[in-house]
Amino acid sequence: MIRFTNDYSEGCHPLILDAMARANLEGNPGYSTDPHSIHAHELIRAACQCPDADVHILVSGTQTNTTAISGFLRPWQAVISADTGHICVHETGAIEASGHKCIPCPNMDGKLTPDAIRAAYAAHNCVHMVQPAMVYISETTELGTMYTFEELTALRAVCDELDLLLYIDGARMGSALATGIITLPQIAQVADAFYIGATKNGALFGEALVLCNDRLKQDFRFNIKQRGGLMAKGWMLAVQFEVLFENDLFVPLGQHANEMAVRLRDGIAALGYSFASNSETNQQFPILPDTVIAALESDFDFEPQEKADDTHTIIRLVTSWATRPESVEAFLSALGEVTRAQEISA
Amino acid sequence: MIRFTNDYSEGCHPLILDAMARANLEGNPGYSTDPHSIHAHELIRAACQCPDADVHILVSGTQTNTTAISGFLRPWQAVISADTGHICVHETGAIEASGHKCIPCPNMDGKLTPDAIRAAYAAHNCVHMVQPAMVYISETTELGTMYTFEELTALRAVCDELDLLLYIDGARMGSALATGIITLPQIAQVADAFYIGATKNGALFGEALVLCNDRLKQDFRFNIKQRGGLMAKGWMLAVQFEVLFENDLFVPLGQHANEMAVRLRDGIAALGYSFASNSETNQQFPILPDTVIAALESDFDFEPQEKADDTHTIIRLVTSWATRPESVEAFLSALGEVTRAQEISA
Amino acid sequence: MIRFTNDYSEGCHPLILDAMARANLEGNPGYSTDPHSIHAHELIRAACQCPDADVHILVSGTQTNTTAISGFLRPWQAVISADTGHICVHETGAIEASGHKCIPCPNMDGKLTPDAIRAAYAAHNCVHMVQPAMVYISETTELGTMYTFEELTALRAVCDELDLLLYIDGARMGSALATGIITLPQIAQVADAFYIGATKNGALFGEALVLCNDRLKQDFRFNIKQRGGLMAKGWMLAVQFEVLFENDLFVPLGQHANEMAVRLRDGIAALGYSFASNSETNQQFPILPDTVIAALESDFDFEPQEKADDTHTIIRLVTSWATRPESVEAFLSALGEVTRAQEISA
Amino acid sequence: MIRFTNDYSEGCHPLILDAMARANLEGNPGYSTDPHSIHAHELIRAACQCPDADVHILVSGTQTNTTAISGFLRPWQAVISADTGHICVHETGAIEASGHKCIPCPNMDGKLTPDAIRAAYAAHNCVHMVQPAMVYISETTELGTMYTFEELTALRAVCDELDLLLYIDGARMGSALATGIITLPQIAQVADAFYIGATKNGALFGEALVLCNDRLKQDFRFNIKQRGGLMAKGWMLAVQFEVLFENDLFVPLGQHANEMAVRLRDGIAALGYSFASNSETNQQFPILPDTVIAALESDFDFEPQEKADDTHTIIRLVTSWATRPESVEAFLSALGEVTRAQEISA
């Protein structure tokens, strides 16, 4: 079975495992107060060209988003998100469980637009409604699409105008950076806070939350601890970021994932299929006939997203730093065969 | 200034004030354990033909909805509502503040349909999403429309099929019952829990929450207390329900409100204007030219809802048990004059 | 049955009922934006000599405490209280339900001391513990005792030193002011926020929350709404405070309650009984033999607090603006008889 | 610097690192639905002789406690704990942040007694107080002491009598089991739920929550996800438990830790020092003169707990599977020297 189900079905890059083994018996202070953590934070600040940022390394994406958002907002404040946003859909109501409404906006190819933010803000105009105080976006988006720096700058301008915080979920930041469309310093320039996801880009576990806005920094470690995210062995998360950022490994891992994805995309397009979103990143959403999907399922694992019409379904193909070219070739070859077989029988 | 802004700009029906004055110095045990409370609960059970129901009288609508919903759901469960639902829009995120997501569904004339519930349920199909466990509807709806008993029965069937609780917000239950479209026993028959709103139908303050489903009853008073709703002088809320239900006052007060509203509606329609919803109840939503609205604002107070087009706005006109026929006539007469004046000048 | 169970078994002072009747059909804007509310806020600010304070009138004590405390604290912050504090014991965990720990400290005659605050603060010294950010006290205390202005000033000094907010629960502020030990301007001078309780001092329902510290004011109405405390007919709460503060009624009502309590106290003491606390206010805590208590229970209603020893129990006697001198005499006379009868039989 | 600060300053046992390396590139389904997870759950059920238990592997202790407790309780319910309990003190209010009060009871050598539970239960006797619904204990306790099976059985009996759940925090279950005082099947027999902590006993990260009581099982994965604990690479946590329980490694690692601790204890006692608690497990609490502590601090790292008197302090010494005998000898030898030097100079 060849998997394109997600970008976390493998553990970590071998260099990371080596580094973890080397650090394993060092003996380190707990709770991210150790030299590895201090060093990893410094490397991340440098990569972001944001020398004053506070960096906190947490262990999972939902935890990071909840800790950040609940730490930033007052009780009556809400976060604006695309209706496809991870926090709106796929975190089992974690944001609401922390007391805050997610205001869903219609997405444009997975993205939030300045106009959608303005409309959501304008619709919340009195004390009987939640107070929008924050914008949540994902880079790359849940549909594999990307905000350009221009688009991010436009969102930042709206946030400044309306006094909203801008928070960027970087679960797939590796893939985003690897496109060359955006850089970490640009992300740090527009965001009040964001996280750099490593779980989906080479690490075993680990998400580095970067707080750029001074106002968000105070007492944040209390918040992490309360939300269950202050890890006793935080240094074992930090070691992973040391490898990724000291060896300039983070972006190349994303590049490999993207290359595999683009190869899939181009091969699938060459067979005449179309896509539900326009992605250059490690998630591709082809629309395939249900009969084709059925024929592929014995050898390949992937997730159906939603029905496109009565006989077609959008599927999601995800690649990672660990995806092998042979797997991509096998998929394209199988898809070609199935396609031709069905054309003949039709 | 003549007001059609809401149905709570007057205090309470004079009979209620009299009863409160009579009970004022009686001396009663606190926290709704007094004879008035016991009697009021009994009257409400009888009116609902639901002898086993638990009744709790609370003091405001948002408090009642939050106490009920947060008391019924487990942490990861969510409530399905029309996107126009009061809890979705106008309670400043109180449901989310209690930890639960409101799942908004497209409304049909302010109403939730079985298909919308099914779609929302189907879309939440895994552990990464909240678990829909409850349906919230309002009778009358936020647009003044109503569910018929047939429609309620259909919603109940969907809830049974999908194992969802059905909760009915009766902030304007007086107006609903007054139409004759629905009765309290029918409401009690379909709902797991509902409340009978008196604040908007003759009382000073007070909402009677009726728990029909045995599973929801246990320890509910703890929940009320924790949410700040267990009133020291609960008997002064109960006295109001005694008057409303002992004297058969509740429905007639709603009838007056509806009569005033229908008179407004028919008069406005006769002048050629259309409406944003099809209401027989105490909220009417005419669509008027902005120039007409501007001309009315010096003498009449009402709330704009939203723009219908570039030159027209939907306004909300609300009547109550206290609305005087002269006020209605004055509005219609003024609207007639303004309309004619603008036709001539056009 | 003569009641000394609490100070809320009657409705409201007749002057308040009159004022409510007069205002009943005025027609007023909702949600405390009306002229009565504006006027009541102004009267309260004047009484406190605190012209810049924000005043919000809520409907119950638990609601007021929860709204205030949850609105003032960040998620990881906690409130320091005497272990007898109302929020620690008698609010069904409402503060914890809003996400915040109450740190209980040993009380001295119902009071929190500077040393106890310092000790609680010092014991919470790392990121693995909640961060104390606020001190909660009640004036009068839950044991009927009082903080003098000197004691309050000392608490304020500790709060300033340790960067803690000082919040005063004034559920029985009427009784406190009536002693002459403290004044409203003094309360306003030391507190960051406090509330003036009227439910237990002449009003039907109503607690006036006074925000003195500018930092606590922003967006507070959102918080009230979310917690279910923004009343549609807020003006009917305001009318009650207009009567209490315009007619200089608030303190005299407390004086009557205190007089009745002191008469009880002195009469009980004259019979040779001692007390669990040293109170000049409307709550008295005599220690009586269980046999005496048993003999009184057929004619008098009051609450046992806790066992003093195997044969004695501390009871609570509460008086109010509505307590009649005859009731006090009847109690003292009955207690005298029972006491003598038991002495003879012993 | 030799550390006795905690039992998590090393990574994981080398066998675990090997197993993680072997599994690293396997490709596994996410979110603990993989074969390793299924196998680890089976091994744990077998070790507990509890074939019907549900097992969930989470990533940290605070997360596990919060997820369990908030998943088990209704909003108004509270958890009874010793005042030294980890949830009461060292989780930054995580339980309160989930909405529930921790009721602290006086501890006996770190332990909760049936009498203390009964007293806490009896003190919460009305709707104005939280409802105790659960007992939380730690095995080993926060003071290194242990409940015997007899003591646990007595606690279970009280819980049955008062309808309370019994939950056991097993952050240091390895050390507990290694004493021979208790077994996993005995733990599973008395507890409604408990967790087996591996982070402090050989694993990198990982706590296995065992749900014995059927009533607690339903939908629990939703709860884990909402609390941020459903790890994408859950299989990498499971692999660690496979090693610990397949190779019978878990108890021997605890035995080593205990041996080192007992050697420390006996050596310290032989020098004439006493202890704050009576521990046979991997935490020891000697009481040392401040001058001695000062002399040790340059070479040894450990945590002061609290002042014993003006010139003595209780310190905590913690050992683990990774503590080397040479470190223990070095400490005892240094302590001996310092002690003798101070005796001479005295």
C-alpha cells in the first residue's frame, strides 16, 4: 500500500533521529529552559530576522492554535477565519472549548480576503455580538493554496485598520517557504504571531510558536503550562529545530515534498483531469471519476474530500519529505492504466 | 416618539405589578423553593400537559439558553442552529464561552429544515470535528416566522433518527401561541426542553425553562446556580408566572401584540410595500425606501436590519402587549403621507 | 413562623415598588442605555465621590462576581480569597467555571490579612502554578465582621506592592455603611472595583458594579452580555437605585437591619451565650445548645452553620430592612424562656 | 554538575530509541489508529488484567489529567484531592481552566484518607456549593509515599458509598510498581481510570490513560482531540509502550530508580539527617542544614521544597532509570565530607 493520505505517516528525518540519540543522555533542565531550547529559539529568531520575538516550542498543532488564540483574546472576543480554516473545522471545537467563537467567512480558493474580513467585522457591530479581535489564516492553506506577500500585506493593512491581530497557522510552513512565494522574514513582518510547523516537515513532533507583537508575550509560559503544552523534556523538541534550522534542512525538506506533489499534479493533469484548487504545494486535490478511484484503492491510500458531482469525487493527495519518487511514478502509472482501461470500456 | 423597537420597552402588565405588590412583604424562602414557585411550576406543567416536566424560572434569555445548552452537552458536543439563530448571532458568544460550538445552517425564512440538520450532521463525521448533539430552534423565529406542528414533528423525527436533542427558544412563545398555529402541549411533545419567555410577553423579568426529557433533569439547579441564575428572590419571578397562567393572561397578551403587528403589516402592504419575511407574529420586516425611512425617524423609533438594495432597507417593527392601537394608526398614517409625498415629488 | 434565615425573604421597600409602578409604562430603551440607568449611574458615582467610575447594574451577586472576576483576569490568573469567601464556598464553583482558581487563605474572623495575602502570593512562585492577580474580600464579611478603613488601606498597600487588583463584594454593603465604620468614598478609594448590593438592602433585585480602575473598563458591557447579565429591562433595575440613592434611603435601611441585629445580639449575650464572630452588622452567629435550638425551631426559622462542640451549634441570624422589632422581641423572649426552662430542668 | 532535580532530565531508554528508529519510516496511519497503538493498548490491558479497558496514549501529564477530569465531570462537579495533589498545585490551574474546582483536603504524609474524603463530601451539602464527584490521588504521591492496596481498597469503598469516581495519577507508577507494594491489576481493580506514566520511567514522552469504568469510555477520543492530545504520530508514542511492556522493562526501570533513591536515603540517614516523608520510592525529601545545602550546590543540582525551620530546608532528591550509582556515591561522599567539616568547625 502506497500512502498519499498525509504528511505525518513517517517519523522524522534521519538527521533528527541522530541528534536526538546524541542528546538523549545529556541531562538537561526541564520545561524548555535548557541550552538546546535557548539555541533553537535563537536560530528561529535569526531565520525570521525578528531578534525580539519570543519563541515557544509546543508539541502539536491544535494545542498550539488553542494556546495562542486563547492566550491572545479577552473572553468576549472572536477570531475571523476562512470557513475552511483548520480551527473552524478540524480541531473538534478546541477554540470554542477555550471560550471563543470562530467567525467563518466564505473562502476564495481556501483564502481569506480583505473584503471578507471587512464584511465579518462590519456584521459584528454591537454589544450583543462577539467582538472580532483577530484574524486566523493558514500558510499554506487547507486547500494547498498560498497567500503571496502582497496578499499578506493587504491582510495586514486591514488588520491595522480594524485593530485586529493577525495570526498565521504554519502547520505546512515548510511547503510554503519551499515555493519561494514567501519567506520567513516576510511572515514575521506581517504577523503578530505565527507558528512554524515541523511535525509535517521532518520532525517527530514540534511546532515553534513565534510571538512578534510585544503585547502578546507577557506570561505566555503560564498559558502554555495551563494548556498542557509545557513539556518536561522540551529540550528533545528543541533538538529537532536545531537540526532543521542549523543545517538549513527545513526548506529543502519542503522542496522535496512540493516536487513530488507537482509531479503528481502534472501527471494527473496530463491525463486530462482537473483540480479543485490551484496548488503548487504538497497537497493536491484532483477530481477523479468514482470508478477510477475504486480501481486505485487497492494499491493506494488517500482521502476523499467531497463529491464533485454524481460520478466524481475530489480526493486529497499529500506528499512529504519522505515521499519516494517511485511512489509518485507508481501512482501516475496506475492512474494512466485505469484511465485508458475505462476509456476503452466506455 | 413612538417605539416599535422591541417588545421589552415597558415593564409588566398591571395585574403582575399588583400581584408583586401583594406578595412583596410575605416573607418567602429563597432560591425558588417557596410556595409561589411550586405553584407556578405546577401551572406551567399543566399548561404544557407535561406532568413530569421539571420547571425552572430564570431571569433572562441569554442566561436561560446558556444554562440549558451548557448543562445538556458534553464538552466536545455542538449545537446546530439556523444562521439567524439568536445563540449564533446575538448572545455575544455566550454558548462558545461555555465551551460549545454553534454550527450555523442556512435558514429558510428564519427556519431550520430537516435537510439542513441532516447536512450539518453528515458534515461532522469524524473525531477531528465537533459532535452535533442538539438542535436549537426559536418559536417564533428571529424573523417572525413560525414552525407549524407538522414542521416541528419533522424536526423531532430527524432528531430521533440522529440522536439529537431538540431545544426550543421560546423568547416569543406568547406571540407564537397566540397565532393558534401551535400549542404548548405540542411544543412539550416534540421538545426535549424549551423555555416560555415572559419578559417579552407581560412579565417584568422571567423565562420558564421546561425540561421534558428525564435525562436532562438531574442536578440542574446546580447548573443554574453556577451560571448565576438561581435568584435569591425567585418567588418574585414565580408570582409573575402565576398571574400569567392562572388568569389565562399569557396567550391574550400575545394576541394583542400579534393583532397590532398584523394591522401594521396589512397597512404597510396596502401601501404597496413588500416584506423580507412572511410573519403573522409580533415582528414585521417591511422593506422601505431609505428616503421614506428618513422621513419617519423623527416621530418613530425602530431598527434597521440590513440593506435590501442600494436605495431600500429592511426595518424591524416590533409590537407587544403594551402597544397601543393609536401608535399603529399613527405609523400607518405617517407612512401613507410620506409615501404619497414622495410619489408626487418623483 | 418568624424568619431570621436571610435578608432576602421580602421583596422591596414600598418606595421602590411605587417608583417601579410609576416607570412601568414609560417606554424605555433596552439594555441599560435609558435615562434611568444614566441617572442611577450618576447618583452612584456621586455617592462614591468617584466621578470617573463606570457603573453597571446587574441582577444577582454570583453573576456580578463571576462577570467581574472573569472579565478582569487572564486565563492563568487566580484570585486570593479568605477560605470563608462567598466565591470560595457558596457560588457552586462559578469562578472556576469561568476558568479561574480561587486560592483560599485562612481567615481571621472572616477577614483576609495582609500576611495571608503575602503568604499566598509567595507560595505561587513559578510557571507551574497559577498566578495570583487579584484579591477578593467581602464588606461586610461572610461572618458579619468588618474591615476598617485602616485595614482596607493596609490591604490596598499589599495589593499595590504585589501588583494585585482589589475587588470588594458588597452584597451587604448597606449594613457595612450603616455601621459608620466605612464610607462609600473610602471603599472607592481603596478598591479597583466593587459592587453595592441592593438585593439584600431594600431592592427587589440589583447589584451595582463600580469600576474605579480605568484598565478594567474597556468593553465591559460585552462581558456582561456574554455572562447573561445585560437585562432587556435594565431601566427597571436602575429605577430601584434611583430611589435608594436619591432619597438617601440606602444607609437608613442598613441601619434598621443593624439595629435589629444588635438588639438580638445584646439580648442573646445577656442570657449568657457567646458568639462565633464579633459582629455589629446584620448577621449574628450565636452558639446555642442543641436542646435550645430544638425548642426554638417550631416558631423561628434560621440556619445552623456548624457544630461548635458535641452539644452546641453555631446558628446564623440575619436581619434586614424589613425585620420587625416584634420579631426580635419574640425571639429574645422565647430564647429567655427556653433557657430558663432548661436551667431549671438541669 | 550532577542532577537530582527530577526524573525527566534524560531522554529515553536506548531500547526505546532503537525501536523508534526501526519504526521511523514504516508509514503508519495517524492519530493512534495504527497497529503499534493497537498492540500497545493490548499489552497494557494485559498487564492490567483488564481486558475491557480502553487505553489512550497521551503526551504529557497535565494534559492527561485535564483531559480525563474534564471529560468525566459535569460542569458543576468538583474533584477532591490532597492539598499536595499535583492538580491542586502544579498544573497552573489547568483543572479550573477546564471549569472544575479542586477541593483540597489536608494530606497525611501526602495521602488522602477516607475520613478526609468524607469530610470534604459532607461539607458540600447544597446547591450553592460544587458537587464532589471524583477523587484524585497520585501513586506514588507527590511526597514519594505510597498507598497500599489496603488503603486503596478503603478509598474505593468510600467512593462507592458516596458515588464518587476514583482516578489515579500514575506519573510515577513505575516507581510505585517497583516497590512491590502494589500491582497494575490491583490499581485497575480499584480505579475508575488511571494513567501509567512513562515520561518519568524510560520513555521520551507518553502517558497511557486506562479507562476501566464503561461509563467513561464513550466518545473519549473527541475529548482528547479537543484538548490538543490526539497526536498525528501517535504510533511513535505507542512504540515506546510496546518496548516497555513487551520486554518487561517498565518495572525494572522503576526498580533501578528506587534502588538509587533508597541508597541515597540510607546514606543520608546514616549521617544523622531526618526526612520530611517516609519514602521507599524515587523521590526523597531529606531535611538539611542550609549551610550544608549551600556547600553542595556547586556540584549537585536539586530543588529546595520548603523551609523546615530557620536554619534547615527540606530538599527534594529525585532519581530515575538513568541515575548512575556513581552519582549517588558522589553525593553521599560529598554530604559526608560537608557534614564532618561543619561538625568540626562547630
